[in-house]
Amino acid sequence: MPDFSEKKVYIFGASGSGTTTLGASVAERTGLVHLDSDDHYWAKGAPPLSHKNEPAERVASMSRAIGPAGWVLSGACHGWAAEIVEQADLIVFVTLQTDARIKRLIARERSRFGHRIDAGGDMHHIHVGFLDWARGYDLPEFSGRNLSAHEEWLAQQTKPIRRLDGQQPIKTSVDLIAATLMAL
């Protein structure tokens, strides 16, 4: 097996595009540490996903979790964790059509939180707001994270970029990333 131990991979895209699943799969294949930005973005508390950590705490938490060698970082965090993302050897941008992303997000939220996301549940408003936010990704005028801003950021990068379709099989995506890492 090739030695990936010093490689650093940043995987990002719209919510629901599959970056976390892909990141975990790449880490498993390469033996690298996997971090997901959401694990550092959100503060612990009730209800979940309702309180953000301050940017400095997010970066400090991620820095502690990374360790001394290579890593796979999933989740769009290049805005608040630029000093970590800049270390990446490879940038992977995952895209997926909005309707497919929303279906995945609803299934993920249902799996994680069950009936808490239903009308009357303690997470219903968080869930509805999150889905509205996620739907805005493809709209250039959307003020939150959006495709246009991601494309602008990508155009400024000097590191290798691998674009992937979130609909293709995970194994195919992992194979493409591994091949790209071997070529670096």
C-alpha cells in the first residue's frame, strides 16, 4: 500500500453532497486521521446544532484533533479555518443536485434526531431552517454558503483540485482521490 501518512486532503461542497461520508472513506483507505468541520463548529448543548463555537475555539479544537501527520478534513471551513485548509495537498470539491442533497439531508436528520424534527419537536425549527439554508446553496444571491462563493474560492487556489460528483459510488471517488494523492 502506498504511504499516504503525510498527505493532507480537504474535501468540501454543499451540505448533503457527501463530503463527510467521502472523508471517512478516504481516511479509512489511506490510514489518515479524519476530521469533520461540523464536529468543531457546533458547541455541545441542547438542542444539538443550535449553538456555534467561536471561530478561534473551532480552529483550536481542530488543531488538537489533527495530530502531527496527514489528515482528511471534510466540510466547508476554508472561511473560518483557512490556516488549516491552506496546509492541504489536495482540494476535493463535491457537487450534487439540490433535490438529491435535500433528500439526503432529510434522511440524515431523521436518522440522527427521529421525531424531534417533526412539527412540535424541539428541533423542528432548527431542521426547517437548516433545510431552507441548504436549498439556498445554488442561488448566487444567497448570503450564506453558496456555489458561487465556492467557485470563486476554488479559482484562487494553487493546489491541485479534484472535482467529484456526489452521485457516483463512494469507491469510485475514493479511488480517484487515492490515485491523485499517489501522483502528487
